[in-house]
Amino acid sequence: MNPDIIPFPRRVAAPVDSSISVLVVTNDPSIGDRLAADVQTAGFHLKRCATVDAAVQILSTVPSDICIVGPLGLQDSVAQLAGQISQRGWATQLLQVASHPGEFAQHSTVAGVEHLTWPVNSTVFYQLVSGAAQRGRLSSENRRLKRQISNRNLRDMVGHSPAMQTFRQQIQHAAEQAGSVLIVAEPGAGATIAAQSIHEASRRGSRPFIRVDCHVLSVEALEVELFGAPCPPQEDGRQHLPGRIHQAEGGTIYLDGIDNLAIPAQRRLLNLVRQQRREHPITGEPIRADVRIMASTSIRLTQLVSRNLFRADLAEALQDYVVEVPALRERPEDIATLAEHFLHRVSVREGRPPRMLTVEALDRLRQWKWPGNIRELENVIDRACSIDCSHKLTADMIEPWIQKPLAQEEEDIVPGLTLAEMERKLIESTFTRFEGNREKTARALQIGIRTLSGKLREYGYPPRGGPGSNRIAAPAETVETVEPMISTFETRAA
């Protein structure tokens, strides 16, 4: 070796980031082949397509860090692709290539599109693509952190018990996923709040959140609600009513109580969950649907599958991620915080100072098992506050509402009752609970005292102030003997 030559150490090549994925979009096969060769030479993952629609479909299924756009057809443009990426909140970076700068003139106003005069040497190409991918990932991480901060501030997720902390972790994990979510919760535990929290913390948080109640809809009504239906031509030219899936495009559709879904409606829903497609209400042609599916159930779907009440393939497709909502009895540490939260809500609604909860009242709340969960606790607080305007909520004010579970009261309602029969059942049960006190009954039902007295008179109760006016109405067979006395009291009252 010549002693006058100073040996310099060889420069170590920078490591290649092989995790970067690139989608090449162009309808020119020769340019597409050359771009694909450059991408593969740089060590990136490659996907190819020829149209904007195909690019959107690929990106919605398997996201890419970079989208390199070459010459497109007459029906496509970079602006269309940029708009679709922005609308769906994707972090994919757009890089448009052309053989000379003059070709970029017509696209110079498109926001979020970087231009590259191509071809370039492999080093420059690698640096441009990897730099754009890094910017996209930083943008995606920034959005994720903002969603986490927003999710922490949700007012309705009250509580700091271990069960609640685990629940929040499940919420955040589900929000970061892209698949379907199944929420398992007892009635009244807060399944809808959980679904809204997942949606708001996800990348779809700025898009629509559509709730469909499966408890109350028949098979035909549910299919129309979800998928739409033909209708007479409208003034704007429409010949069909858009369904909720169409309204939730880009966002989330939440199926509340999917365990009530009838078997015939489960087939069409399975196609939507698995293939992200819906049928056109008139032509029946498949239409791509960019929606995230969430569903809630109070019964394990595996139990329904074993009883042949639910499709096994649909149950599997819905459970990309499962969120367990803790029942209130599983987190008694949160009862005091929740009660304070509901008392504050009542004070804001009524424009009064917040009420205080006595120690005895709090102990009584903690002793109860809460079969109706958070909804039952909220109802108890609301009803107890409605019958007394004092600044303290005592155990005596709470006791009448937790002697019998509210959920049990709902079970006592016989299916098939008319609206008038249900109204009578509610008024009489409340009247009995308050031992014939009409003022407290009217206040609890939030109706006027005259309205209440009129209803009770219809049910066979004596007029207010008369003998027996605070007692249960006479049996049907003795009503005829009571009617003359009622007329006498009505005459005196008049």
C-alpha cells in the first residue's frame, strides 16, 4: 500500500425501510412498469392499479404510505383521488410524476399533492418516497394522539375503578382498529356511549355516526332502514330512498341490539360486513360501501348460534374486536361519582344549585345491586329530584324508587297493551308508590295536578279530597255502585 494514500473507511449504506408500501396508479402500462421497477428496486412493497376507483378500493382495504400517480384516463384526475383520501381521513401521501414540469401546470392548485419530474436516479427517488412516507406517518400519529385526547374528555364516561380503566383501554384499542366491533353489554350499561366513544376516537371521528335500533324494527322495516327502498320519482330526480348505510358513508353504522336481528336480515348484513358492499335499491347491482360496522348485544352471540337463532358466519364476521362494558355492580366504586354527575346534570337542566347527597343516601345506593345498570341509577336520581326541591337528597327520597327494580317494572308490561292501557299502568303504579299523594305523583310524572286528577277519575278513583281519593280504584264489578257517589263529588267540586 502506498504510504502517501490515506485510507478512508467505507461509508455504510443507510438501511432500507422495507415496511413502506407504495401504490402506483396509472393507465399507461409502459410508465407503470417503469415506476414499478423503481419501487421494487428501492425495496418498497408494491401495488398497482389503473383507475382512481380501483385505487380508492385498494386503499380502503390495505392502506398504503405513498400513492404515485402517473398519466390517468379522461374520467380520472389527481384532484379526485386527493379528495377521496382527504374525505376518508387517510394518511396516504400523493406523489405525481411527469416527464417535464409543464405537465404539472393544470394540477398546481391541488392541495396535498407533491410533484416529481421523472425519471430520477435511484437515490433521489428513495429519499423522496421515504421522506413522504415519514410525513404521512407523523400526520397519522398526530391525528391518533388528538383522538386520544378528545376521547379522554368524554363527559359521559364517568368513573375511575379498575373495571372502568380496563374498559377505556378496550375503547382506545378498538378505535385504532379498522375492523368491525361487537359491544357486549347488559341493558342500561352504556353500549351506545361505548360505540360513540370508539367512533369519535377513530380516524372516522369526523364522519357520520348512524345508530339503528334493531329492538323495534321488523325484518322489512330494518332492511328498508339499512339499504333503502324504491319510491316514486322525487323533484330532484331520485327514484329511491337512501338507507342508513348510504348516510353513514365514510363513517360508522351502529346496530343497537343485533341479537334481536331476524335470520332473513342477517344474510344481507353478512355481505355488507364481509365484502363492504350493498345492493342498489332499484337495480340490485352491488355498490361499494365505505362504512365501519359496530353492533351491540346483551346476549353472547355464541349462545344464539348454538340455538340456531343467529348465523355463525355473521357472528364471526362481527367480532374482529370485542368490547366488554362492565355492569354497574362490577364497579361499585364509581356509584358516588356517577350519582354526583347525574345530580349536576339535573341542576343544569333545572337552573338550580347542585343538590347534596347525604351519607345515608349514598350508602343505600351502594347497597343496591342495580339490575338496570347506569340507566337505572340515572332514572332514580331524576325521579327523586323531581318530587323534592330541597338542597339535599336523602335516603327516604331515594327509597321509593329502589324498592322494586325499574327493569322489573318494564318486564311487568304485557306485550300487546294499548297506549292508553300502558299509560294507566304507569300512572297507577306511581300513584300507589307514593301512597296516594297526588302532588308527588304529578311531580314524578311531570304532569299537572288537574291532568292527574282527571286521569284518576277516569280510572274510577274518587275526586281529589273526597273519601278514598288516595286509595286504589274499586274493582270493575263495583264501579257502577261508585259512579253515583263520584257524580256527587264532581258536582260539589264544580
